[in-house]
Amino acid sequence: SQIRELFTLLQTRRTLPVALLDRLSASLHAVADALFSDGGVLFSNVKHLANHDEYTYEHSWMVMVLSLALARKAVGYGVLSLLDWQDRVNLGLGSILHDVGKMRVPEEILNKPDVLSVDEMELMRGHPQWGLDIVRRHERIMPMARGIVVHHHQRWDGKGYGPSSGDLLSGEAIPCLVRLVSIADAYDALVSDRPYRPGFLPWEAM
């Protein structure tokens, strides 16, 4: 319910109330603890727990859960060091807010059933910076969470898009938590039905 409230306020007021951020951080910590300790039960049932009908909301929720689940696996395989409380909150907040900049992209572009024009694609590419503009005003959103918002469309080869400055990261310069969210973002986008194509099967997306 707090995530739904967050998106409602973002749509209507374009702001993130401090009290809501505090409550959301505590809730994300609890979700992260559950994902890291319950054998994945929460993850396997999250689709049934989410009661919503808005794609961006559903996508953001799923990217958050997938990111935390990937982090758990990465720690288990020794790819990441054990995440502390702040790491988990940064990952949770950054992933749930990664697409907030799309609030400035017209709905007809977000849900266009055809290929985007050059101008429409350029507008879409603005959402990481617009997202950063929204979250950077809140001191409770730490730099790593902000980094996830602005860098989640950057690629290992240095391509992609992100900050309006054009200063893109590549390779090892992209923080591990940003990479996790990028993978989760791409996977959920692939398995989701969109106006321009049906979702892929999980094995196809993998």
C-alpha cells in the first residue's frame, strides 16, 4: 500500500514526502530481510500479492523484488559482498524508483503500440535524468539509490543513456547494484505483455 501511495503522490504532486520515504525504507528493509531469509517464498508468490493494474507500478514493484533476489544470489555465489542494511535499502529504493522519471513521458508514448519515432525515443531517453531530478531533492535517498535511478540504462560497452550531461559509465565503473537493477529491469520488461508485443516466456527472456 505504501508503494501504491508513493506512485499516486508522484503522479499528482510530483513530490516524495519525507514521512512516506521513511516508512517505505523500513518496509523495504523488511522485504529484503524476507527475500534473504525465507528461501524465496515471497519472491515466488509476489505476483499473487500485488493487487494493481498499472504497468509502471507493477514493473517497478517487480524490478525491486527481482533486484533483491538477484542480490541474494550474487552474495551466495560470492559475486557481491554481504549487503548491509543501507545497501539493501539503497537497492530497494533505487529499484522501486528507477522509472519515476517516466511520469514526465506522455502516456501515449509509454503505451504506443508501434515503434517510437526519433523524437519520441529522445523523449523516452530523458526519464533517467528526470528521475534523478525528482529523487535528488531528498536527503533520505542516498547517492547509490540516486545512481540506480540515473544510470540503470547504461551498458557495459559504454553505450546506452542516462544523465543529461552525456557522461556515461561503462564496465567496472558501473556500480554492482546498478548492474543488478539493469538486469532485473530488462528481464521484467521482456516477460511483460506490452502494447507492441506479447511477453516472452521466462526461458526466452533469460
